[in-house]
Amino acid sequence: MSWNKRCSSFEEPKKSGKLRECAVACMDNDVACPIKDCKHWLEYDEDLNCCLISIELNGRMTLREIADRLKVSFVRVKQIQDKGLKKLSKLRNKTVLQTFE
């Protein structure tokens, strides 16, 4: 695999067709999302109150940027990340063991 193909995933994301209709409408009209009971809603006006739009606009984010958007501490985001990675590791190990049985 060439270096360019590997690095292409690190480029800034372009507006994709994978956004929900409401997110596309909010982006097109530059209006914050009014649907507070949506599972993608977050209280961050700079990203139009939508985590999907936040990812679309910013691409990869640091843990500190995520903490700012979620209004929790950087340490708490790190704890959640570590716990998730631990679960994924256990799941991967379990899947590998099942294939050998």
C-alpha cells in the first residue's frame, strides 16, 4: 500500500451523503439543531448542536476537544476511552479464541 493511500484517511472530511437529513438541513441553513431529544444533539453552538456535524466539520479531534464539546473533563474522556478500548480488546480476544475451538 502506498503512502498516499494510507494518508488519505487523515485528510479533512468532505460533506458526505452519510449525514442525517436534519443535519444536512442544519448545515445548509447554518442553523443550530432544535431537536434536543436526538441522540446526536450536544450543547455546542459552534458545531450547530450536532455531534454528526461536529465530526463532519472537524474530522479527527483530540480528547480535549471532545471534552469541551461534552462539557466534561479531559480526564473523564480519557477514562471512557480506556474503558472502551479494554472492552474492545476483550471482545477481540474472545472472538479469536472462538475461531480456534
